[in-house]
Amino acid sequence: TIEMLEEGLRRALGEVGDVEAVDFSGSGEPTLHSRLGEFIRAARRVVGEYAPGASLGIFTNSSTLGLRRVVEALKELDQVEAKLDTLDERKFQVINRPVEGIRVGDILEALKSFRREYGGTLAVQVMLVSYGDCLNYTLEDAERMAEALTAVDPDEVHLYTAYRAPRLPSVARAPPEEIVEFARVLRSSGLRVEVYPE
């Protein structure tokens, strides 16, 4: 409920002290909640009271950016961290395992549209991994991503690989040298890229 969010956020901010950012994330897609806009406004009130100056953001898998109610809610945030791991439909289906009907081309178009409306900081997260014989960090992947992200025009691109040991044995981290090369290709297109951890 809204009350539970406000109470929990007040308690956490009171215990933690100074914070730079408060983000919506979790073990599920936060934009699926039907009352997302109400939760964002409630969090904004509490953050304004207990942590003035802190930014309010969200981590999203980008699958709902084509929904008007989601776009309107996210426009109230200071930062949106949107995921886009590949532009290849087969790789997207293997690596991201979306629900039926979600297509990476639709996500890309929704990201472009969202960027045109959104005045806050848009960061695109790209996780580089291999899943069996499917990997998303070839030179062709990097070049396609650079072209697509140039069209999206995010403020930042965040590159990373799996930090914890993947839960599936067939998933493997991208080698550090491949991440560096992927970042180089994106930067050569004029994109601002951060590699985590670096």
C-alpha cells in the first residue's frame, strides 16, 4: 500500500542519513504495478521531506515503456535506468526470456519515443553475457547497439556483466577484454559509457 511505502521509506531514510538517490527496483518489474504513479508521488513526498536533494529513479527491463500509463508515471522521476541487452531478436529471447509477445524491436521504438518525452536522466543498461552458445558481445552486437543507442540518445550507457555467480550453469560472464572492446565501439559513436565495475 501507499502507506506501507511511505512508512518504510521514512524509516529507512531516518536510519541511513544522507542519501544521493532513492530507486524503485526489486525482484520483479516495478513498472507492472497498476499504482506505479501513486507510488512515485508518495516516494517523492517522503524523499523531499527526509532527503531533499536526493534523486528519485527506477530500474526497468524496458518491456512496458510502450504503455502510456507507465510513460506518464516515469516522467515524474529524475532518473530512469532502462535495460537493453541486445538488438538481435533470437538473442533477446534466449538471454532475457521475456513473456510471450515482447519483442526487442518494440522495446527499441518505445525507448526512442520515451526519450523524446522524458526530461530526466535516461541511462541504458546493457548486460553482456553468454547463455550457452548465445552471446551478446560480438563486434556486430556492439556496432548494432551503438547505432540503436545513438538513435535513442540516452544520457549514459551502463555496461556490466553478471556480478554474482549466475543461477544457471549455462550463463557465463563476458570476459573483461570483450566488455572493454564493446565500450570502445559505443564510445566511438559519441555515447557516454560507464563500465561497472571498472
